[in-house]
Amino acid sequence: MPRPVLEVEDLAKHFDIHHLEQRVFAFEGVSFRLCPGQFLLVRGRNGAGKSTLLRTLYRTYVPKGGRIWFEAAEGRIDLARAADVDVAALRQRDIGFVTQFLVARPRVAADEIVAEALRRAGWARAEALDEAHRRLDEFGVKRELWRAYPSTFSGGEQQKVNLARALVLPQRLLLLDEPTASLDAGARHALIRRLGALKAEGVAMIGVFHHPEDVAELIDTELTLAS
């Protein structure tokens, strides 16, 4: 059995609403292990904390209890207690997060957005743009839009750019929060093919999907959150 990429132990998250003097529990007692190339589907009713779990693993939210042991290139690190600077470095290289929303920066072309991760990884600009064009084409973004600003795109076209950017490079861990929202059938099929290729390369994945049948062939294990 390969060494796990991620070991989550008794993870808990709640939110304090101070002006109401209330505490809202998102989840507690969550534990699981995830090895390279495994796909974990997170299930649960609306409001069960599925997206909150992904954001806690990504450390957008700080957990209130438990451990998140991640096998980084430098060794094992507890994301629940890691310094912000270390978390930021891991996001650049080892941990990806895909949502249904693209925060498009003004006056930055779609292909430049997709190529950014490749440039950070040391690719030459021309090679990075060539690969970005391949990924944009894979997700069905029209060629005439590659040099356009995604801030002007429809929601569906922005999501295609978002996916091309997030999936352009293999990473150790990929978190997927409803990535098929706003996608047409062609883009959904392209996403499944790309996730399958990354899985075969050893990328571990955790996904929340409104229609889990979209990724049924990729799922290795499931986690159900109680509401």
C-alpha cells in the first residue's frame, strides 16, 4: 500500500456568529486516508458542509479541531497547524482547488491565465502558451477567445478557462468543488478525460459533484457528511 497523500484525523469546523451569540457546526469527527491516484467523492445534503470541508482542507478556513496530514515534497506537514506562508507555497506547487467560479483579473488574456502555473514551474513563455492553447482547445474554448479577457466571457466560458488553468499541471492533491456547474456536455466529457489522465499520473482527488454520475468511473471511495 503506498504512503497516503492525505490523512485526516477527527477534523472539525464550526463558525461563531457573534452578533447572534450562536455557534454553527459545519462538520466534526471527519477522518479518512487518501493515497496517490485515489478519488474520494464527498456526499451529503445541502448544508452538510461538503464545500466547507474542501475549503478547510485547502486552509481557506482554519479547522477548529483535528489534523490534516499532507505528504508534501519536503515531508509530512499538518495543514491544520501550518503557517500561512507554508500553505501558500503548497498551493503554488502541490495542492489545487477547482471551483465553479473564476475570479478573472482585468486585462489578462485567457491563455496567459492558463499559462501562469507553467511559467511558475519554469516553462518558457512560448512553450507555456502552446500548452495553454492545447488545454483551452481541449475544454472547447474558441480560438478567437484565447487572447481575450475572461472578465468579458459568459459564466460557462469562464468556467472552461478556470478548468484549463487548474488542471494544466499534475499536482499531489486536487480538490474539486462542483466543477461541472455551468458546463456544456462537451466540456463535461473533456473534464472527465482530464481527471482520468491526472488520476493515472497519481494525482489524489477529493470531489463534490451535484451529479456524481458524471465521475462514477473515477470514484474509488466515498465520504458522507451528516447534515
